[in-house]
Amino acid sequence: MTRYSGDQYVPAVDSANNAKASDVIGNKSDTHDGDSLYAKVETLGDHIHSVSKVYPTLAGGVQLTAGAAWTLGALVEIVPASTITGDFDIHAIDIEDISANDVYELVIYYGAGDTEAGRVRFVQSAAQSATLNTAIQTPILPANSRIRAAVACSTGGYTVDISIRYHTY
């Protein structure tokens, strides 16, 4: 719904009316929940310039164990539900330790239904450090989402310790 403000019509915050050009352009208070051009710019600004956070913070990473060759191991909780209290997305998987040289694939899931949020591959070889920062792109995840992960590797049975790098909106 638009409202009249002074000499112009201003759309309501996060309006989906799109009845007038002002609805499409948006309101300066639109958030990442809106679909206006301003909401999209707000989302991009938050995405690029929000403070980076890690989980777990000030603690060691979480260990994941691969199943048999190219089989995902058991899902392991990385972030408990109701821990990250704002909408967020994950920008990186910080790999803190890898038990053996191999090719790995890691899958991140969110929410009570374990919806896939993204996956990455990485390699540990004799000439490469076991500490990696692997970029990942996830959708904006709902506040309070539980994050779980599973890993597979070409040989099977190896472990990796990880944490996530994220930011809130």
C-alpha cells in the first residue's frame, strides 16, 4: 500500500504492490525481505559490508567423518537452533584440520528439515596445507536455523574439522 507523503507517494516498507514506479523502486526503509530495487540494493550492501562472524567462536571446530568411499558420513550439528538470531548467509567453510590426503566434498544443511544450503569440494595433498578457507555461497538462511553438515571423500572414513564464516542481515 502506498501512502502520500508531502508531494509524493511513498510505498509502504517492503511493499509488494508494484502498482506504481515508486513501489518498484521502493522505500528507503525496505529490508532484505522486500522485492523492490531498494530492497535488493540493501541486501547487496549488507552482503558486502556486514561484519564477518565465525561459529564456533573462540573454540575449536566441529569434526565430521566421511562414510565409505564417496558416501556422506553422518550429519553433524555445526550451529544449534536458536543460536544465530538474525537472518544470515554463510560465506566460507574454514577447514581447520584434515586427517589424510584425499579429495573431499562437504554439504551444508539448514533448518529442522535439513534443507541443502550448499556444497564445496577441497583437496588435501602432501604439498598443501591442511588449513583452508573454502568459499561457499548459500541463500539467506532464516534466523535461528540449525546448521548441520556431512562430508564424503574418495577413500572414505577420513575426518575434517570445520567452522563456518557468516554474517547477519
